[in-house]
Amino acid sequence: MGREAWNDFRLYVITAESNHPGKSVVDVIEQTLIGGAQIVQLRNKTGSRDEVLEQAKALRELTRKYKVPFIINDYPDIVLETDADGVHLGQEDMPIAEARRLLGPYRMIGISTHNLQQALAAERDGADYIGVGPVFPTDTKPGRAAVTTSYVTEAARHVTIPFVAIGGITLGNVDLVLAAGANRICSVSAIVGSHDPAAMCRSFLRRLEAGAEES
Ligand code: 3NM
């Protein structure tokens, strides 16, 4: 699959184990895939490398079964070891050029951005997609100021690579994010913390489709 084929995603799901005590990451992610999640990222900021590797292997197998791209937050080495589709970086992580050198031309590199300057730099440096957020305040990334929907609108106007709006997005505010110019969203706690992640994904997808018809 060429890198550009991965850009079709509109609903991006990220793992957040603390949001579903008593349920395994694999079970919850399988529910999101049943509900239509179109790209999955493993994000484990607290576990050991061994734990991340074990989860990555299981999620690689699962996402293959559902034919959905699989991204790992940090750990380009685990991306290679598990044949994941790409890596997601933060602003403080390794430079995009270094990730590209490690991963080669075909894997996807995404990076979180919090303002237009970072977005344009990511684009220039060869990122495949960027995160735009946190749009709203969120407990999943505490202590980071919300960028508001105005950054979504700026990204929609000026960024040419795919961008995914993230941070505090729920069914209650997703329409504001779409109206601001996003057509890809990522919602973490609202999906993986839901008692029915599959139904939640379906609801988000309906809103994304309705948003696409209006624009
Ligand atoms: N990255 P929720 S916001 C993982 O702005 C992450 O880069 C962000 O979680 C960024 O949907 C965020 O639960 C947390 O608010 C998103």
C-alpha cells in the first residue's frame, strides 16, 4: 500500500489504557475497528518498552485483519520490528528527518503540532500528516493550552498535507470542529473510554459523513 492510500482516513483512534480499566487494549481497539475506525495509533506513555512491544505485536495483527493502518507513538525501532505502518512524533521527539532515515521512504510519519508555524515546518520536513490540537482542553493531555478551532481553520487554509483535529473532541462539539474546516478527527477518551466504542465510532462517522456532504 502506497503512503498516499493511507490518507483516506477520517476517523483516527488512539489507545489510552487508563480510559478503560478492566478491558484490554486489544479488545477495545477491536471494538473501534468493528465500528469503523480507519487508522489506529498505539500510545503508551507509561509502560516499559517490552510492554509497548507486546501491545504493538497484538495490534499489528489485529489491524492487519481489519486492513487498517497501524501507527506507533514514538519507538521507530518497534515500528520496524512489528512492521507497523508508521510512527507518530511529538514536537520534543526526534526530528522528522531522523525518523525518515530510520524508517525509509514508505512508512508514514505523523507529528503533533500546536500552531501554524509548527505545521508548516512539519510539511517542509516531509511529514505525511499532522495532528492539530488540542482543539479543546483535555485530561488526556493535561496542562496543554487549547488551540481552539481557530487553529483548525488556519490549518485548513494553509496546510496541504492531511491534518487530523484532536483534543477534547466529543459528539457534543465535533460539528464545531468540522465547521472550522477539519475533515479528519481523532477522539481518544470519548471513544476508547465509551461503554460502547463501536457505537461511538459509528456515531462519529455519521457526523463526519454529514459534514462532508455540507462542505
Ligand atoms: N495529542 P482526547 S491532544 C494525544 O494536541 C493527544 O497533540 C494532542 O485525547 C495534541 O480525545 C491529545 O481524550 C489527547 O481529548 C486527545
